Amino acid sequence: MDTIRYVLALVIWATIPPAFLYWYLIHPFAGYWRRVGPARTYLVVVPITVLLMGMLVRWRAPVAGTDLGENWALFYTGLGLWGTAIFMERRIRKHLDFRTLAGVPELRPLREGGREPGAPTAAPAPSDAPPETGAQGPGEDRHGEPTLLTEGMYARMRHPRYVSVFVATVGWSLMANHGAAYAVTAALIPLILVLVHLEERELVERFGDAYRAYQARVPALLPRIRGRGNSQA
């Protein structure tokens, strides 16, 4: 069991920071990357991300040095949270293809008028998008352009993937019960909040008033509790 807990802590230590570095390299510099193009972008961003992962695996002494011991109550609580995150991811992945998960929409040129295809995709087109649809892929209109996703879990929160990643990381941290894992998990809170701000700035540029209306109606990370007289998500 100690080996399993150590491996879980090492996975958190070596994968979560590089994953967020990837998006921090993409979102703040999206305008530049659009001019460079997806292929060249990945040739720069992916090696940097992999390099950081390798460095963290090599420098893993803090993980072993912060073992807080075996705790079955924490382990099973974490297992339950991990299961919750898996459930969320399965529902989210119904609406997302590999291109969206890899950040391809963020790298596509803006269309005339400041609107760009991309971002979380699926669902019918918003009111100011082309009304004709004839899907050629997940959430694409008949021209193959992605549309704004506002259904499924995205009808309850604008960024369910960040929530599921955080829930999964908390679960793994509890299962591992290593100080290093808890430190990475705590760091996720400001990292996610800043990343949401950066991503939403892009989404407003790409979808305009449709995304502003979506922001006004759906919370970012914490879904509203539905009352008996409120059927609005």
C-alpha cells in the first residue's frame, strides 16, 4: 500500500504542474500562437511541458520525504472523490473531441468580426450563430464550424473540466496522503482561477455577446442549487 500511495503522490507531483503549464503557455499568448499556427505551436509547447515533467520525476525527493502515513479513512474518501471525477469526465467527454481537449480551437485564426470557431464544442448553435446545422463532427454546423457548448454539464457550470480535475486531484491526494500531493492540490486553486479568467477572455473574443449571455446565466465553477420553483440551470 505504501508503494501505491507513493506512486499516486508522484503522479500528482509530476503531471499536474506540467498540464497547467501547457495551458498557461497557450492562453496568455493565444494571439501569437494563432499567427504561428498549431503545428509550430505544439513543436514549442509540448517539449517544454514534457521537459518539466521529466525534471519533476527526476527531482522527486520531496514526494518521498512528505509521507504522512497510511490512513484508510482518507484513502476511501479519496477513492469516492476520484469516482465522482470519473463520472464527471465521462459526461463531459460526450461533448468534446480530441481537438478541443488538445487546445486546437484556441489556435485557430479569428473570423471576421472577432468571432472564432472553437472552445468547448457541441450543442445547438447560440442565437447569434448560423442557424443551419448539419453536424460533420461533435458540435459542428454544416460548414464544420464548432458551436458554443451550453448543454449537459456545461448547462450547470462553464468550466466543469477544471472542477473534475480538481476533485480528482483532491481524491488522489487523500489516497496518497503525502504532503507534496497536498501542496500541489492547494496550488491548483489560484492556478484554476487565473486560468479561467484567461480562457474566458478568449471565449468572449471568439463568441462575443453569445458568451456574455452564457456567463450571465451559468456560474463558472460552482453550480447553483436548483430550487423547487427554479428550473433554470
